[in-house]
Amino acid sequence: MSKTLDISVVVPLYNEAESLPELVRWIDRVARDNALSYEIIMVDDGSTDRSYNVIEELRKEYPTIRAVSFMRNYGKSAALYVGFDMAEGDVVFTMDADLQDSPDEIPAMRRMIVEEGYDLVSGWKRKRHDPVGKRWPSKFFNLTARVMSGIKLHDFNCGLKAYRRKVVKSIEVYGEMHRYIPILAKHAGFRRIGEKVVEHHERKFGKSKFGMERMVKGYLDLISVSFMSHFGRSPMYLFGGLGTLMFLFGGATTIWVIAEKLYSQSHGLEWRGVTEQPLFYLALLAIVLGVQLFLAGFIGELVNRRSTDRNSYLIDRTTDNNETK
């Protein structure tokens, strides 16, 4: 069996041909200076420039490069998912290809994983070289993510992160969930999550590939990942609970409307027909919605139970002599 690599560096990229040679040389220098065996996994997310041609040229000089190119642009999450699947290093790093993340941070972040026992270390760009219009929305976004997730990170969206290998092999990154890998890791049981202040450089080539639409997508994804973290295994707790409350409220209101009408009739008081009262129809609506929510939770539980097997649970330690795969 070949020796396990010390680190894998996963680099998702899109139209970054100019920056790739300098990035590879930088990573190689840092790895050699610290006697680290390494691989660079470059995932070309459907670039329309010469990015993949540059990668092929670099591989002649740096055989540690492994690369894959998508037929079209699928997004950063898809690129990371493929990169994580390919990674063979004990510690897996992710960094952007635009030279704003510094490979010089690799040794210190690796020590936090190997020596201090962290499962994940996220970079914190305390001093950012970005426009104000990008910094302030990011601050608000990170504050919201901290409150909703309970994870005390200042910069969820920092591309420079380090992971214990088991982490990246145990989570599934999809959609736009690359922003919330720490939340996905915590949900999977990896709770030793740390943070390190990292240097952030100005962009040397090209321009940012992200627009303001990522803020909207980011908040929608935050709601999704928060829901999956709390109710992914037991959707009945949410839908069944809300459905039961709405059904009881609607039923009680209906009984009250009918009882009030009968009481007024029996005592010769002025009364209105049940079907003439808007409250009656609101109560019926609550009953119908309550039943639908309860059934949604029930169906979710059935689907969840059918898709759950022994391999759905991550095992940390075992006394069994057989290797857990």
C-alpha cells in the first residue's frame, strides 16, 4: 500500500488561466519547505478560457497535479464535491484559484488539525481587500449564519479551509452549500471546528465571478441547511407538530362557533348562521392545512426510514475486530 499523502489541496476554478502557474508554484514551494507530501486537485468548472490547457502544461512540470474538467459550469459546490471524492491526503485543504488565499497558511492550519485535534479549521479574512459593497453584506450574512447554526465562525464563506480527511468523505456538498460546509460537518458529528486569521490578498487577475445574487441564494441555502440539520432525520417533529396545532386550533374554533350559535338560539338571543361567519371558514382552513402538514410529516418519515441503513451513521470508534467500511 502506498504511503498516504500529508495534504491534498482542492482548487475549484473558473476562468483563472492567468493565476494558475503562480498558484501551483506557491503551493509547491510551501509543501517542499515544510517537507509535506502533497497533491493538487484542480477542478475546472467549465471554464471558457485556456484554464484546462494551462493545467495540462503545468502537469508536465508538477506531476502531483490531478485535474478534472466539467462539460459546463456547475458551480463551486459541485467542484468541491468531486475534489473531495478524489482527495487522498490526511488533511484536505480548499482554496480559491484567484491568488487571494495564501498557501503560506497551510502548515499552521495543518498543525491545528494534526496536533490540536480539530476536525475543521476555517480561515478568517479579518482584513479583506474587497469593495465595501461586498464586505458589509458579508458581515451581515456571517452574523446570521452564526446565530442560526451556533458555530462561532467569523467568515463562513472563506475559501481557505482545512479538513480532516474523514470530514470530506462524510459530507455531501450540493447546490450552493459550499458556504455551509462547517454546518454540514457539525450536523454529521464533527464538532471540533476552529478558526484561524488568514492573510487576504488583492485579486491580481480577472474579476470576481460572484454577484449580488449569491446573497439571495445564500440565505435560501441557510434556511435549507438549518432545516436539514434540525429536522432532516425527523420531519414529523416539525410538520406533524405544526399540523397538530393547526388541527386542534381549527377544531376548537369550529366547536366554539357552533356552540355559540346553539347557545344564542336556546336563550333567544340574536344569532348568525354558522356559515355566515368568516371565522368558521378560517377554522376549516386551519383544519385542512393541519391535516396536510401532518401527512407531509408522515410521508417524510416513511421516506426517511426507507432510505436509512447502517451506512447512514458515521462510526468514530469501535471495539469490533472487523474493519468498519
